[in-house]
Amino acid sequence: MAASKQPTIAVLLPCYNEEAAIAATVAGFRAALPGATVFVYDNNSSDRTREIAAASGAIVRTEVQQGKGHVVRRMFADVDADLYVMADGDLTYDPAAAPAMVELLLRDQLDMVVGTRRHEEKDAYRSGHVFGNRLFTGLLAGLFGRSFSDIFSGYRVFSRRFVKSFPVLSSGFEIETEMSIHALELRMPVGEVETAYGARPEGSHSKLSTVGDGWRILNTIVTLYRIERPLLYFGSLGGLLLLAALVLAVPLVMTYVATGLVPRVPTAILVTGMTIVAVLSFFAGLILDTVTRGRREIRRLAYLALPGPSAGRPGQV
């Protein structure tokens, strides 16, 4: 019996000024997945990242729009494969974990496997990032009903149908949050594998801004929640306005019942306006919810139009 066709695997490494780590990163993934093709997408590096990556055996391409989201959009559009392994080019993620992640995706017919980081080295993961990760992970679970253990992990394995149905909207490091929400919204089968997370090698520096990137991630979550859950979003705003209007209206009603007069006319006008806005907010959410359901159905059909991952084994592809 002829052997079943092995899936093709592409390793995608977005990079910006990673000359100190890119050679070891490429070598690690080539050793872990010997049949895979390694792509390094350089994002306007001012050092020797491109030259070192090419010398290490990677296919090097360039994305001129600055930001990880732009790089991911370009990678997902350009590269054609059955499975995709995405990691950073700074050697913080363990390439040896890739076969287990690929194996899980194929065995359980998943669309995304997230490498949940286990930071054993003190310098690997700043305390502020640990706190922010836990905060946003809990927020995402509260807003969307479920979440991942590590929504900010950049180490992921995707099926082809995830990659080709994912409309990348983010421009920066909030891209991982958008990926997580995309999978949760379409109720894709997903999994997690715990992986080691190490410190950057000497000469490699983090491009993350705890405050700046944290604000962008929070804004992304709120924006996507408004888009994907408009009835709850606008209904909640309407409910808060209506509650505030009722609190302001209680003294007015009591005065009117006692005297038959409405002495605070500006307050009465304010209460009326707040009530009208609350009702309009609720109906806006109701209308947008209908539109969102239709759009989600279209996205789901586009996702289902692509074949799922093969049930075979990665092996030596």
C-alpha cells in the first residue's frame, strides 16, 4: 500500500533586528521539522537579520509596513502550505516543541494549537507582562465565554483553513489577541501545548511596550467585542443610561406626587434625553446583532469551504 501524502509544513518567523538570534532559531526549527520550509519575514531591520537568515537556510522575504500584524497578514497571504508553524525569531520559543504541537493538531483535527509559555528563567518574562497576560486572559474569558491559558503567545500551529480564512485587521502585537478571538468566535477546534519559554540571547532586545502595547490590546478586545457582541455591548450601555436616568427621576417623581409640580425642569429634560438614548442604544444593538449574525455565517461558510487538516502524521515531510 502506498504511503499517504505527508502534509507540507511552513515555519513562519516574523523578524525585526534579530541578528543575534535568527541563525539559532532557523537551525532549531530545521532540526525539529526537517521537512518543513522556513520563511523569515523581515520587517525593515537595520542590522544583518536578512543576510544571516538566508545564510542559515531560510527563505527571506520583506514586509515594509512596520508592525507584526502587517507581517502576519503578508505571511498568511503569500505562503501556501497544509500546516503553518508561527514563532518569533528571537529564540525564546522552543523549536523542539513544534513536532508535538503539529502532532496534536493532526491527531485531533484542530485548527490552531497554542504554545502556552512556561517561563522558567527569571529574565524570560517580565512581571508586568505576566500580570497583563493573566488580566487580559480573564477579560477575554469573561467577554467571550472561554479563552486560552496564554492569549499572547506568539508560538502557534495553524491549519490551512485557519490561515486562509483569517482576515488580519491588526497592525501590531495585538495580532495574537485577534487570532484568539477569531478562533473563539467561529468556535474552531483548538488546543494547547505547554512549552518552555527562555530568555533572549545576548544582543537581542524586546520590542514590546508594556503600556503602549497593553493599551492597543485592550482597545482591540473592546473593539472586537463591540463588533462581535453588539447587542450585549450597546444593550449594556443602554442599561447603564437607563439606570442613571431612573436614579435621577426618583426625586422628580416623588416631588410631583407630593406637590403636582416639576420644579427641576433641566433635570427632567436630562432624564428624558437619557431614556431616549438608552432605548436607541438597545435597538441599535438589536439591529447590529442581526447584521453580525449574517456576517458570522458568511465567515463560517468561508472557513468551512477550505479542507481541514489531514489525519495523517507529519513525519519527514
